[in-house]
Amino acid sequence: MAITDTGARVSAPARQSLGRTVRAYVQLTKPRVLELLLVTTIPVMFLAADGLPDLWLILATVVGGAMSAGSAASFNMYLDRDIDAHMKRTKNRPLVTGEVTPRGALTFSWTLAVLSTIWLWVFTNWVAAALSAGAIFFYVVIYTMLLKRRTEQNIVWGGIAGCFPVIIGWSAVTGSLTWTPFILFLLVFLWTPPHYWPLSMKYKGDYEEVDVPMLGATRNGVQVGLQVILYAWATVASSLLLIPVGEMGLVYTVSALVFGGWFVFESHVLYARAVRGEQVKPMRVFHASITYLTLLFVAIAIDPLLPF
């Protein structure tokens, strides 16, 4: 056994297979988060192109965006390795188990940051590259270093980093920005708190253990549930703004109303259970939020392909 600089006891195998090492570095990029990158980036490119975008441009944007998001995630794990060692949800991350060293993770993070910026500049345009670099900076410095351990509103403002893929996708196609991508930026911004706060309710004990003031850990279920409702309604309202601004058609309009109504309903169920003192099921809202965003953005991709 060995002691890491986080204070966690980890197994230190003398020989670690190449496959295991590669998997460990992939884990640093938070692959599940990369899935959301695809969900929000590609449909926006369809909307920006008013149809099917150039397939090479889609690939180039996704590759560059994946490296950028992976860099931010890796920096986050490097900076949070001390608290990750004490949380059940994160105790098996590579920097905690010792499969990746802090120096290796930091080198990997910077490498992806530089490569993603250069890649997007060369294969898309400078606007997308600059936005990508800004997203990394915001997530690493503003959220992870400044906000996360200091305020229960951390995910509200820190979540801005997760809004960048929509404007990166748009700018990769058009080379500029209009009101439409900013409406989508607002949509993801408002969606992030009701998506993440239920997760923080689920892992309330973990956040209390490491003294990270996530709203789900600092407030009771009724207070958190009310905030989830308010942000869910605001998210749906912003999605409807896209109809006149982006000149959206029937597919998107119906999707925004139906899926948005379902998302709001689930948030009300969470709140009602908390008010009645019943056992809340925060992960139901968490998973509903992911499904809602996915279906909404699928509708964004389909809408410009149809004549109505």
C-alpha cells in the first residue's frame, strides 16, 4: 500500500498494464459528461446550417470539443483529488486510487487544453477555438478553484462552463454569434441547477463530509425542491423563446411543450414529496433532466430538416 498526496491509502501495483493506464486517463475526462457535449453540440450545428452541416466539420468540432471538455474535467479531478478521496461517489477516481499520478494528470490536462485550442483553430475557426479556451478557463478557475468550495450557488454560475458547447457548435458553422445560440446558452444555464441539485441531495452526506456547500447539502428538501421547480419553469420558458427567435417549426414547438411539461411535473413531484415529509427520489428528477435535454436537442436537430 502507498500514501498519495491526498492522504488516501491506495494500492500501488508495480506494473500497471497499458490498457489499465489508458482507461484511467480516459476516466479523467469524465466520459459521461462528454455524452452531453455531443447532445448539445451537434444539434445546434444542424440549426446553424439550417439543415445538414458538413460532416467533416461536425467531426472536427466534436473531436476538438471532446478534448476541450476532457481537459477541463481532468483539471477538475486534479484540483479536487483531496476531497474526492473522502466521497463515496468519487473514491474510485484514478487520482484517488493511484492509477494516475498528480503530475501525470496535470500534464495530460494541459496537453488536451493546448491541442483542443489548436485543433479547433485549424479545422473550424478562431471564434470556436477562443470559446473553447474560455470554457476551460471558466470551469477550472471560476468554478473549481473559486466557487465550488465557497458558495452554495457554485453550480449556478459554475454551470456556465457547460453552456459553451452550444455557442461553440454554432460558431463552428457560422463563424459568428447571433441571438439564437445565446437563447440556447440561457437554456442550458437554467437547466444546470435543477439537473445537478437533485444529485447533490442524493449525495448530501458526501458533500457535508468534505465541507463543499452544494445546495442539496446545505438546505432541506423543501427549500431545494422549490429551487428546482423555479429553475425548471425558467428552463422551459427559455426553450419557448427559441421558437420566435430561431424560427422553429412544429417538431420543436411540440417537443418543447411536451417534454418541458414532463420535466416541470417531475420537479413538482420532488417538491410535493418533500413538503409532505415523504421520502424524496431526487435521482428521478436527475435522470428526467438528462432525458428532457436530450429529447429537446434531438428536436432541434430534426426541426430544420423538415418543411414545417
